[in-house]
Amino acid sequence: MQGQSYDIIVIGSGSGGLSVGLFMNRAGFRVLMISKSNRDIGGDCLNDGCVPSKALIHVAELIHKAELASQFGLNVAGKIDFGKVMAYIKSRQELIRKHENADWLKKEGISVAIGNAYFVGKNEVEVEGKIYSGKKIVIATGSTPAKLNIPGSEKLRYLDNENIFELDALPGKLLVVGGGPIGVEMSQAISRLGSKVIMVHSGKMILDRDEHSVAEILLTKLRQEGIVVQLNSKIEEIVSPNKGILKHDDGTRETIEFDAVFAAVGRDLNFRTLCVEKAGIQVKNEKISIDKYLRTSNKDVFVCGDVAGDLKFSHAAEFHARILINNFFSPFKKKLDNRYMSWVTFSDPQLATFGFNEKELLAGKIRYHKMVQDFNMDDRAIVGSFDYGRLILYLSPKNIFGSQKILGGTMIAPGAGEMIQELMLANSARISINAIFNKIYPYPVASRINQQLVVTLKEESLTSTVKRLLKIAFKFFH
Ligand SMILES: Cc1cc2nc3c(=O)[nH]c(=O)nc-3n(C[C@H](O)[C@H](O)[C@H](O)COP(=O)(O)OP(=O)(O)OC[C@H]3O[C@@H](n4cnc5c(N)ncnc54)[C@H](O)[C@@H]3O)c2cc1C
């Protein structure tokens, strides 16, 4: 059956799809948004990702802080009511769902088709027997958790981000496979609720994409909280629903026991059922082939979000949407450029990273100066017991006016994701670090650490010649 034609069709209504669809609708275009179901609107972020995980982390942090209060004589006893934790998570999702659902989108003026979409022509997609045509089509179908590929894994009580927020009881002992952001955040939150957690990671450090030395600080904190972290190790075989063989890189093996397994071992891109070949879209190396402008080999079809096979974050999906929107209207086409990308692992402490890391600077032969500022002398960190924190910044060499720019950096501290924001702005807006030096920070905000790093840098530049000049100036001008 022939449906209607649209200026733009967006397949998938998650972080990326909604960003494109909502803007195009507000700009006066005829928009069709497609979602597998009404519940799927909001995508992974609302339903199975950021929102439920951050709500869970919030609860876990409250519980952890209550336990910490015992050192001041307040003894909190008893078990958490897991049902209430899950109800809290659901209630937060429902609040957001009020403006992420089919009726709401329709009220905004967007057409909505519910069902699985697939291409039937260059500019045509079919949903539930109806064919819709679009001048432009955006594939924003996201990704799904990669499955554990271990002999015997069919025996497991198997959890991933698509079913863990549906649990009705906390597993006594949870094996988490994968030490990336999802594995780390979930391990800590579930452990704080009361599970015994073992995290197994094949790499030599958790959070491989982050700076080793800051990830190491987090690793120590996780272990101090009682999480068993096995690095350089892989689950080799599942022998029963509660037992697996863990193989370490040195060849040794041990049997580990658990009640359930949470897999956080990467993501599969969602495009296999889209019949992209019907639209002349090429696929290479398990990905839709795209150019730097997020365009597929069909000039009217674009990708947005996780399915692009690039960085998989909600804000990366929103960034893709901004590139597409710019390129729909401007002769000055924007390319995908992750130079100013950032991410936060919402563990406690948080680990926040932005811009270039050292590997990229070396690979790009970009000259830089590395500054490391520990929090151990920071008054706020001392009173708040996060004097283990660290800020690392990569700075450009001084220009002829003596000013330096921020090329990238990383911070570990509670609230690092917020504290680092001004550094990210200085990075992306190419503002000199002197702006941070000259800023007046109310004492004792934690973000004064940003200024302290610049102060340390200035102090380092006090060479004997500079000191001599200062002595002369002091003599004449005081
Ligand atoms: C546990 C977890 C925690 C996370 N935490 C964070 C975080 O704190 N911060 C952050 O930035 N990111 C986080 N992420 C990542 C973030 O959720 C994703 O990067 C983001 O949701 C990707 O957006 P998207 O638009 O590409 O895809 P999605 O939001 O997944 O949307 C894709 C939609 O397309 C639909 N779809 C797929 N195929 C079809 C089809 N054929 N027809 C119709 N519809 C289809 C899907 O059902 C889905 O609804 C987290 C992810 C997980 C799993």
C-alpha cells in the first residue's frame, strides 16, 4: 500500500533520530519518524541505556554514602528493597517518556509509523505493509549489545543492558564480562546495591580508551569497594549455569562461580534487517559505508548515531544530527570531526575525557606539553576526601604572545564530568589558558583545580632569568 511522501524520513527514534526529526519538523518540513514500537521511542538511551543506568547509579550512590556515614556513628543496617530501586528507575523513565512517545511527536506535527522499517527502493521504505517515500532518509537505528561468544553460554542466566533493568531480584553474585564504560558503571552500581561482583576484562586496564594512569586510580577505588577485577583474562568456557573457566593471559586457569552474567562486550550495529542493498547502499566490513559527511553510497540516505560505527554515545548521535542538519541547508558542508569529542564514565569517581589524548598527539605529530595536577594539595579535595583525584591536560606550545591552548585532557574526581566543562569549552573555542588563570573562582569550588594546573604551569616557567627580571622590576616599581 502506498503511504505518503515526506521531505525527510528518519528510521529509528532514539537520540540521533529524535534530534534530526524534531529540528526538521520545527523548521517546517514534512517529517516521518519510524520506531519499532511506541516503547522504543527514545531508543537505547531512554529505554535500556543512559537513563536507567544513571538512575541506578544515583540510587547506588545514595546507598553507598549512607554506608560511609557509619564512620561518624550512624549505622545503617538492613537490605535494600530491590523492587523500590527498579520502581525508581521506571518512574524516571516515565517522566522522560512524557515527551518521547508517538502521541507527543504527533502533537508536535510529526508523522509516526510504528514497526520495522526496511528499504524497498532508493527513496522508499516499507513499514507494516505501507510504503513511504522521502526526499532524504536518515538511518538512525542504533546498536544492540554484542552477544557473548563463549562455549556453553546458552546455559547462563544471561543479562545485558536490554534485560538487566527488568530484574526483579538482585543476583547474589554477578559476573560482569567487559571492563568498558558500561561494564564499569554497572559493576559498581550493582555491587553497591549488595551483589558480589567479579569483573573480567581482556585488556590490561579497564576503560581502554581512557588514560591508563587515571583509569588505574578508578581501578583501585573499585577494588577497595570489594569488586574483584580480573584484568588480562577471558572467560574460556561456561561449564554450568553457575560456573565458568577463567583463563588468564599467562595461561593459568581458575573456576569462578556466579548466579548470573552481565555481558558488556561491545555493540552490534543495527542495519541487517534494513535491506539497504535495495536502496543502493553499500556495506563494508560489517558497517554501512559512509563518507566524512555521514552520507551513504545513496546520496539521499545518511546515517546518524551508533549505526555510523563511530563513537557510541548519545551526545555523539546528537553531534551527527547537527552535522546532517547543517549539511541539508548549507553549501559549507561539515565533516565528522571528533577532535573536540568528550565522554564521561559515570562511576564514582567519574572519569571525564575530551579532545586529543597522548597517543593521538604523538600519532599526529602534534607538539604538546603534558601537565599533571594531582588533587592532594587541593583544600576542597581534602575536606571532601577525594584527594586521590587527578587532572591531566595537554597544552599547545606557547605562541609568540606566550599564550597556550588546551588540546585535550582527562580528569578523575567525583563530578569530574561537570568540573571539566570549562576546559572543554576552552578547548573547542580555542580560548587561551590565561582565561582560566585570570578567572576568579569562589573558594573552595572543586573546579579551582583547573586554575591550579595553570598556576603550576606559570610557576614552572619562573626560570632563573625570569626571577632576576622580577627582582629588577620589584626594585623599580614597588
Ligand atoms: C547501559 C548503557 C549506558 C549508556 N550510558 C550512556 C551515557 O551515560 N551517555 C551517553 O552519551 N551514552 C550512553 N550510552 C550510549 C547511548 O545509549 C547510545 O549511544 C545512544 O542511545 C545511541 O543513539 P542512536 O540514536 O544511535 O540509537 P538508539 O537510541 O538506540 O535508537 C535507535 C532506535 O532505532 C530503532 N530501530 C532499529 N532498527 C529499526 C528498524 N528497522 N525500524 C524501526 N526502528 C528501528 C531501535 O529500536 C531504537 O529505538 C549508554 C548505552 C548503554 C547500553
